[in-house]
Amino acid sequence: MSVKKISTILALSLTLSLTAATAAVVDRSSDTIKLSYESSEAFEYDAANGWWWYKQEVEDKNGKKHKIKERMSTKEKLKHENQSKLIKAISAQTKVIKKQSKDMEIVKERLEYAYPNITPIYSKDRNGKKCLTNSSEECFVFPLQAEAQHVPVLAGWLSDPSPTNSKKWLRWEAKYFNHLQKISLGNRFAFLNGGPSAYPTDTTFVYNDNLSLPMSERVKKTRETNIIDSLKDKLGIIIFLGGNTLLEESLSAYKKVYQLTESPWKDMNITVVVPSEKMKKFITDKVKNIHVKKTQKFWDNHKILVKPEAFKHFNVIITPSIISTYKTDKINEKNENQIIWQNVSVGTTGVEKIRGGIMKFLVYNDIIQPGEMATAINAASQQKNMETNDATVREDKIYEDTNSFNIK
């Protein structure tokens, strides 16, 4: 078999493989032959003569099938097979490149949309001379940010605030604000119609429009108090004092701790920690001069512990600071319940701040779900004639990167 014939067959095979990706028409001699990718090729051994017959079926432009039959030696057959493997690899790579090319076109299109080249590199100054954009006052072109590039009407108005462009922008802006209003109204109606099922989160939405009657805040306070009271065996409070006595005295911190003798704090484990014996004596002397029955009750029931190392462990910088602790059901390596904690109040001992901080602490660690504080549930919990389930408490998603600390 001649070299010319082998080259012709290999050329046809290469074109056949690439046809799948390019759908090309192949010119061969004087005839135009359309190769079918599905057409089969095969070798048949002629034992009598000791050579191979290469067979392949092709289809011309009129759909008429033709058979190619060429004689090959064993060496020529091996060469053809190696070339066929290479052709298949090239064909596969061509498909990959074609797909990547299409993907890059999509990426390019999106990038051009997200970051169009609106501000030109070169402009013309007032005299019509070419200049580098924004290189001087004479070559000023308003620089457009990405937001403006996405909104042509905004870009047009910023670049040329003519009466016509300003009117176009105002009409677009009005449409935008009207649409935002519809979004807001849609949320409001969805909440009013669905309540907790539509918005299962901690919300201060009210069902009436009387701003002088903040019912949602009152019922939220009651609900939070009840939840904290139900967890009094697991929750604890550490009050840090003695670091900023001037601030503490201005806040009447030593006196106002009496509020922690009421629900839900009255049965909770509360500890007072100071940095030194000097600060302990200072606060003790101050407490003796406070003639408030509830305040005296608090200080009679709670000892002042000197724990300077605790200030460092909890990173207490300003006092008063309130740390909330929570005793989980998980057992640590010391065979003790794992305790997690969080600083819930800095610079005040107000119970409103402490209560809110503890609730955020519980929600943050997934102990209480935000939906438990929906306004409808809060309101129902205040009425004796309505049954309200207690808050579901779970500890399966608690953040465990807080170290427990022995305050005893």
C-alpha cells in the first residue's frame, strides 16, 4: 500500500473525528464527501496473502453511501491504529476546549454586565484636545461606581445631569421607591396573615398601629422572664465589680443589684467577684451605708469573692460587667458538666440589659430558637385562658469554644 493512500486514509479519519465537534464538510479529490461520525471502520485479515483490509463506510452530500477498502501491511495497520488513538484524544480535547470556550463567553458576558467599561481612559478637554481622563480639571469625567454601571439611567444622570436626564432619573427613582414600598407591604401582610408561621423569629412587630401602646415590648419581657426562670437551674450570673469604682458609684451599681432579688433571678446562682481584698473592703464599706431592704437582702445572701485571675480569664476590662453562664448536660474530661459563658452586659447592672443579653446568649448557642419569641406566642403566654407551650430547649448545636472556669 502506498504512503499516499495511507496519508489519505489518516486524513479522512482525522476529519471524521473532528467532524463531531465542527460539523465540517470534507473535500476529497473532485467529490465532496460528507463523513458520518457514526460510520464504522474495521480491519479484516487476509491470511492467504498476509495483509490487512481496511474498510470504512462514508456518505456523500446526497446521502449516498460509499465504501472505502484499502490494503495495509501489519506495520501500516499498527501505525494507523496509533494515529487513530491520537485522533480520538484530539477530538476529546477539542470538545473540552469548545465547552470551555462557551463557558468563557458566558463569564465574559456577565463580567461585561457587572463591570462595563463606561468611564473612558482618554477623553477630550474643553478645547477638543485628547487627554487622560480625570488627569486634570480640563479633562474631568464623572467617575461611575459599580452601582451606577448596572443602572444606565443612573449613569446617564450622573454623567450629564441635564433636565431631561434628571427627569428620567427621578421617574426611575420613584418607581424604585414604590417597588420598595410594595416589598414592605408584602412582608407586613404576610406577617399579619401568617403570624409566627410566616416569620418564626424574635420580632417586635405589633398587631396594632398604636405606637403609644407598645404591647409587643411588654409581652416580650414577660416571655423572656418566664424562659429564664425555667432555666434557673442551668443559668448563672457572675457580677464583676471593683475595676472602675468611679463608674460603679455613678451608676449606683452597689445599690441597684437589689433588682436581682426578684424574678427570674431570685433562685439563680449569682456570684460577685472583685480583683483584690482592697476592693472587697471598699465595696463592703459602701454597702453598709445603703439602707435599702432589698439591697441588704442581696448582699446578705451573696458573698464577695476575690478572684483576680477571673478578670483575666473572662477578659473583663470595665466594671460593672455581667457574665452569664450555662451548665450543659455534656460531661467534660473532669466528669463535670460543661459550662459555657458569655459577657452579656458591660457598664451597667440593669436587669433589662441583663435579661436581653441572656436571651441573646441562649439564641446564639441555639439553646432557644428565635421563633420562640414571636409576638403572637409572647402575647398568648400572658393570658391564663390560652395554652402556650414552654420554650423548647436543646443543646445539640452549642458552640464549644468557650472554656469553663471554676468560680467557687
